[in-house]
Amino acid sequence: MAPSLKKPVEGNDVMSENISASQAETLDCRKRIATNVENIQTNFGSKSKDLSDEHTDTLPRCCDANDICLKCKTLNADEIKLKSDRKIYYKKKEDSIVKDSSIRTVLFDLSPRWLQSFLIDPEYVITNNKKSKSSTDVHKQADSLFSTSSGFNNYRGLLNLCIILLALSNARLFLENIIKYGILIDPILWVRMCMNQPFSAVNIGLILGSNVFILIMYYTEKAMSKAMFSERFALLIQSVTLVSLITIPATVILILDPNPLLSTTVLGIYTVLFLKLISYASVNKWCRQSQSPTRHRIRRTKSVSVSEGSLVNGKEETMIIQYPENLNFNNLYYFMFAPTLCYELNFPRTLRIRKRFLLKRIVEMLFVVQLIAACIQQWILPLMHNSMKPLEDLDAARVVERLLKLAIPNHFIWLMFFYWFFHSTLNVIAELLTFGDREFYKDWWNSESVNQFWSNWNIPVHRWAHRHLYKPLLRRGHSKLTASVAVFFLSAFFHEYLVSVPLHMFKLWAFMGMLGQVPLAMVQMKYINWKYGNMVVWLSLILGQPIAILAYYHDFYINHMVAAATANQTVTP
């Protein structure tokens, strides 16, 4: 602060003049200092100005650097303190700003105060440490979600969108079908077809007569356990029985021509019995071969599938069955009804029947089978009937259009049949028999190759083929390709057997379709990447079945409908 100036004594003119002159000089000095201070405040932020300069750079002209006048000494001290304070302030501010941003600092100092307060907001402060992350940071290094490198895999919302679009599109097709054809669903129609068809009772007789083949195989194994005749003679009896099991029902159906739907069901039962009896005879033969003085008798502990709260008195009961103790009617018919094709002396069993689970599966069975029948009546039959004229005219564009139009409803019915049979029906049978192994299918919908699909789609058939056909061929020295072709050949035979015999026509469409899976699998493994393998599997399922259906329906229509119409015209006078 400036020193206080005493008021001069009145009457002393000389003294008064001296004080007045000194006061005027002091005021002039103060003005010069104020001007210099303003210059300091204006140019202080520039890096060209060295903050460590001595205070003599800003002394007024009346002062000498070596001899500071007493009049402005106090003012120069205040000026030095002001410079020191501002130096500390700007030093702290520089630490919070990027060191190499000198131009940005100058612009910050030259900007007005309202802009400085806005830029001091932490959101706009840029730090030099790139590794440190503040809670106020907005940007970070990241890839787009659809990029593979992002690691994002949650597409549940898109899946829901696809389901909604699929439901809406098929609802439109369903309404279009009803508007065009009306309601064609008639649950009683299937019953009338089965009852009005002549010789439909023959199918029931064939089902009951299957016990004859079962008993022949049983008594043969019983005799072999007692060494009543040789292995070759037993093999001859079993071979004749198995061949008769396949040919007799097919011959009866071809001669009497019962209802095709019931005939397909009966032939399916006989096919299952054929595979089961082969497994039954093979396992018993292995048991006989394993018995020798140097070997122990086959002793396999029964696996028990235990769920929470299903223990009996807190303990598990373990049952052991040995050969030939397994040769009894209870063991035989349990295997005949069990949802498996591979025989074992001891099956995994559950300890109780879950009534609530059983009731759910029964309701699913009844509902899904009615839904399948309704879709066939309302959707499939009109489409196939309208496809006859393009097939007769050989109109390729119209045939492809009919094929694509038939593919979607046919695939829905195929998926519903899969759920009805492999999940609902087989689980009902397994629950009633307390059968523990419920792995009837795997995640075939994720299959990346044709071979993987056929391995996961039907687990009971896959296990049978691997156990009784594929591995025995490998042990005999055949290659894996030969064994795989043999498996597909047997599958193709039974597919054609289940379709051609009830329809009374042998066009080999199903046989060639199944056998064609072998070259398709080879081409896929060699040329098609695993990313697109699943698409190939789905396309073969969606388009392959409609082609076979159209082919069989066309041939059935020509053989039966056209022939019947021609006969009526011939009889009419």
C-alpha cells in the first residue's frame, strides 16, 4: 500500500509547495505503475515472457535499477508480490493441461472469463495419461457389435424379431388358405378313412402276430443257453425268422391293400422289432462267447438314475442280472416296449413314475397329433392337388413355385412330428417303464455337416447302427467309407420299405434320397466351409422332403386316381 501523506501545516508556503510538488510526482509515478501492471496482466500468459525476470523490468522511469527511489519502493514490492501469486496460479493450471499444448494455453488465457469457466469443466479437460480412465470419459476403443472381433453374441432380440416375422408371415398364409379353400379340417375324417377301408382289421392282426417272431427268437436263445444245438443252426433259425419278419407283413399288405396310413404304422412296428431282435440275439451271443473257465460270468450293475427326493428309505436298490438269468419273458418284453433298439442285460432305471411329467407329455401327444392332422388337411393336401397340373404340363417355373410353397408347411409338420415322437411319445413310454436313458436326440439343429446331423437326429437308430453294423464292419477290415455306405444303404432300404409298400408303388424316391446323403456329405466335407455347413443341412431338409412328397403323390395320383377315372369311363355306356 502507498504510505499515508500528512497534510501540510498552514502558513508554511515553502513547505506546502514542496509537499504539493512531491505529491504530484508520486501520483504520476503511480499512474505509470498502474499502466505497467495492466501490461503484465495482458501479456503474462505468453511463453515469450519469462516469469522469472526481475522486478526491475517493470520499474517506472523515475527509478533506477540499482537505486530504487523511496517514493515507489512500496509500490514495486506490491507489484513483485502480484507477479509471484500469478506465477503460482498459472503453474498449477499448467499441470492440469497437456504440456505440449502451448498454443491451447495461450488461447485459454486470451479467452474471456465465461469461456474459461466453460472450458475448465472436467468433461473438456484432456489428460496426457491415455491408460487412465475417468468416469467422465465418453470415448473408448471398441469394435462394432456385428464385427466378429467384438465378441458380442447376444442376439436374443433379433431372434424374437425373426419369430414374430415368421409368425406373421405364416398367419397371412394361413388366412389366405382359409379364404381360398375354406375350413377343411375334419377330425373324424381320419377315423372314417381307417374304418371304411376294407381289410383294415388285417393291420391289427399283423400287430398281434408279431409275437410269433418274438417267441421264436426267445426259445432259440433259451435252447442255446442250454447248448441244445450248435451256433450255426441257431444262426440259421434266427436268420429265417428275421427275413420272415420283414417279408410276411409286406406281402400281406401288398395282397390285401389295407389303409395306407395304418399299414405304414404296422410296418414301422415290424421294422423296430427287426432291429431289436438282432440286438437281442447279438448280445446273448456275446454273453455265451464270454463264458469260459478263465473268464468270469458277465456281471453288469444296473445303473439307477436318481433325482432329488426319489430315494427309497434313503438308499438305492441295486439289481444285478447275469446271463442266462436274463432269458425270461419279463426281461424280453420289457426290452420290446422300451424306447431303445440296443439290448442290455441291465438298463438304467428311475425309482418312480413322475405323474405330473407323464401328464404333460400325454397332453402334448394328443394336442400335437391333432395339430399335425389339421395342417395336413388344411395346408398340404390342397397344395399337392394343385401341383398335379404343372407336373403334367412339365411347367418348370410353376413346379418350382409349388415346391417352394409346399416346403414351409411340410417342414413345420416335420418339426412337429419330431417333437411328438422323439420327445412326447418316447418320454411317455420311458416314464411308464421307468426307463432312465432319455437321450433320444441331441442338438441336431446345430449340426455343421450331414454326418453330424444323422448322428444327432435319431439317437436310438444311430446307436444301433454304430454297435451292430458300423463297428463290426470295421473289425472285419472294411474302411470307414464302406461302413458308412452300408449304414446309409440299410437306412435307405427301410425308408423305401415304409413308403412304397403301403402305397403299392416302387419308384425308389426315398431310397435314392437317403443314399444320396453319402455324396452330399463327401462334397460338404471337402468344399463347404463349416460356417455354411449348417445352412446346407437345413436346405437339404427343407427342400429334399417336398421333392420326394411331390414325386410320390404324383405317382400315386397317376396310378390310382387316373386309373379309377379311366375305369369308370370304360364301364359307363
